[in-house]
Amino acid sequence: MSIATFGDWTYSVDRNATIEAYRAVNHGGSMDCECTGCRNFLLARTKVFPTSFLALLDQLGIDPVKDGEVYHTARLSPGRHLYGGWFHFVGTLDMDGDFPPVYLEECFSVWLSHASAPRLVTLENLPAVQLEFSAEAVPWLLSEPEPT
């Protein structure tokens, strides 16, 4: 395992074990949900994740299309929605606290926590760290009406 920092957090990651865990599943949590929020996110995902977030996921061995879960929080304005979600990676969180999130872009923040949320089945019995995100400018791409 290699040790790294992200914001104020210090963590270890086993990138190869994470890659293998993601290879062993067909899809992430948002693919299991039929709600309009998840279906919209699946359409918008390529417009949501900044390049720097995709690079972080790659460093950790995470497949960006296999989230643990994604959720719709609110419509901020017509066509602009707030979403959150998380991924997990094999490793440990060695320094944590009530640290501020890291803004990778003005409307996209990320933070680490001990794994507590539902994980992909292949990560359930492994030591894992939760990588959470908040996206404040997700477009509404479904032809269905936006939630209010």
C-alpha cells in the first residue's frame, strides 16, 4: 500500500486491489436505481466529473462509472441540480477529522471519510476508504420534468 495525502487527510491505498474489486463488478449503484435523479445522473455523468477528479479516481484505482451510490439533493435553478455520491477504495484513512472539503472546481467538492455507506459487493469485506463528492451544477438531461 502507498501512503498519500488529499487535502488534510492522510490515507493509504492499495491501487491494484481496488482495480481488481472494480473489475469484478458489472456496474455501480446508480445503475441499480430507476429514479429520475439517478437516470439523469447517468446521462449527465460525463459532464459532471472534472478532469482532476477523474485523475484522482485513476490514482486510486476506481472505475468512474461504478459509483457506490449517487443521489439527487435539490434543484438549484432550472436545469441546474445538486447531487452527491461516493466511491470506495481499498486502503485506510490514517488521519481524519472535521476537515473542509477540497474544491476541484467551483461547483465540485470532494472529501474522505471512513467507509460507512453501502459499497460495491466486491469491496464489502475489504478495508476501505469512502471518497465522497458534491456536484452543484449537474444539468437536467432527461426529457421528463425536473423535480422541484
